[in-house]
Amino acid sequence: MNDSKEYRQKKDFFKNVITVYGRHVVKEVMQNNSIKIYKLHLADSNKTDNTINQIIKLATKRKIEIVYHDRKALARISKAGKQDQGVAADIISSTYKSTDKIYALDSYRFLALEGIQNPQNLGLIIRSAAAGNIDGIILPKKNSAKISPLVIKASAGTLFKIDIYYCDTLDDVLKNLQDKCEIFALSSHSKEDIYSLHVKNRAIFILGNESEGISDNIKELCNKSVKIPMQRDVESLNVAITAALISFLPK
């Protein structure tokens, strides 16, 4: 019984851990004392250089556990063996949460991402949401860009300034929320545009895949559709631009 309880606690703990990789990204994270770091992972085959030395000094100063691995083991941790440069760090983020936490909220305005593949788009979406009137982002673990150095760079340091709610797939979350909030699908065929909306105190805006948009099964879970009014026969906008426009809708 105790073993199963400890296992569940450990599993729940690691659900809230984000692993970042790459020497410069990890060094920047180490330099930010507001970011809590669980462990630093290093390849035992790393050649010592100035950046590695700085990372080790920062970890030692902050009393962060340093674990050495062979290359294959580190690749399993970073999930990016060709890009991790022999360095990864586990971040315990208070802003990285399970979507289970949403159900207790009285009011919110979220962006929900379906199939966003481009890391730069994800970073820019996070940046706009953090700067605007968005309370959080719903980010599925499956079929989506992962938190990576490119995402961190594109977010310009805002990754840990807004709540990101993780889930396996968007379908299950929306099924549980569709009777509790307004769920908006972006559609060029909608009669209502985003500037005429009277958004209630709980709302989710769905942003779809860069090339295919929102899938049919997700559209069926939305209670409303809305469009961005376009001029001069322009058909669509980049998903990150769309996110920025929605993020700055007044509350």
C-alpha cells in the first residue's frame, strides 16, 4: 500500500516537471533563481568548456543535484539526443499544471492548442498570451510541439509567466468543459467576429494546426464559431498572429 502511494506521489510530481536541454538554455535557466530546478543531468563524455564549467558552478552554488549519464541515458531524459549538447535540467514549474486544476476555477480565458507543430509558433503564442488578457494555455502532450530551446527562445522569457495546463489529448478536456464554459472555434465562415463578442467569465479559444486548422471532432465540441474579419481577400493569418489578436481582446 505504501509502495503504491509513493509511486503515485512520484508520478504526480514528475507530471509537473519540464525537462529543458542545451547548454545555453540550461545556463540561462540556472541563472534565474526564481526557477526551481530539481536536477541537472550531464553526459559523462562532455568535454570541459567555459559553458559547462559555468553550469556546474551555478548548480553547485544553488545546491542542485548533478547526475552524470552516458549519452544514451541522457538522450532518453532529454528526448532530444541530437540537440541536447550533453546537458539537460529538470524544472519544477508552478505554472505547469494538469488540466484537472481547471475544474475548480470560477473564471478564466484560455487558449487551447490543437496540433501546433512549430516550436517558434508555440513560443510566440505563449508570449502573446502572457502579455495579454489570457489566463492560461491548454497544451496537449500528444501531437504538439514540446517545450524546447526554440520555444523558450521564441517566448522571450515568458514561458514561466503564464499557466500552461497539460493533457494527453484536447478531446477529453473539452468534453468535460463544454457545458461549463464557452468554447470558440476560429472559422472564416462564422457570422460573428471576435470584435463583436461578449465573452462570459469562462471561455476557451481553440487554435488549430498550422496547415489543417481545427479538426472536425474538436469543432463538434465547440459551442460557437467566430472569425477574424479579413480585408482584401486575405484568407488566413499565421496561428501565432491569431493568438495575439485573441489575447488582447478586452475583458
